[in-house]
Amino acid sequence: MNINITDLEKEFLNRLIESEYADFVEGEEGWVGDYVCKYDYDMKVTRGVMSSLEQKNIIIVGEPEKTLKGDAMMNWVSIKCKYVDYENYSLKNLSFKGGK
């Protein structure tokens, strides 16, 4: 069964997959993701996208922690394994409302 997501949600998830921190370890939660903070993301939009994806049970949002400089907060956000195609480095089991 596929879950419907918006174009913004798809864009956010693809960005997590393409992160330099993403590591594809099949079967382990928490490895396909990125640190999300104000320096790399528009947090006014991203907070809403993260909330929606968390409610749909697609992502896991870690506890807030300080950036290395200590001047901002960040969260580790990862995609649940059942939504990641490890062979093709892409999303699976998701339908896109925007059709892109």
C-alpha cells in the first residue's frame, strides 16, 4: 500500500537520501537521513513538512541537539527503511500527489 505525499515532502525526502551523511544499511532504522538545521533548510517550510511526514510515519525525527558551533539547534531526520530502495538509492512505497 502506497502513502500519498506532496511535492514538497518528496523533495525533502530526496534531499535526505542524497545527503553526504546518508548511509544505506538495509534493515537498520536511522541511517538514511540528514542533520536538519536552519543553515541548510528553510525551517519555516521544513518544520511543516517534517511534521506531516512524521504523522504519516515515514520519517523518524531525533532529539534536538546543538550544532558543532553551538549557535543553532539541529535534528537528525531519517527515512524509515520500508520507504527506501537500497539498490537504486530512491524512494519506494510512496505515491506523489503532484505527479513529478
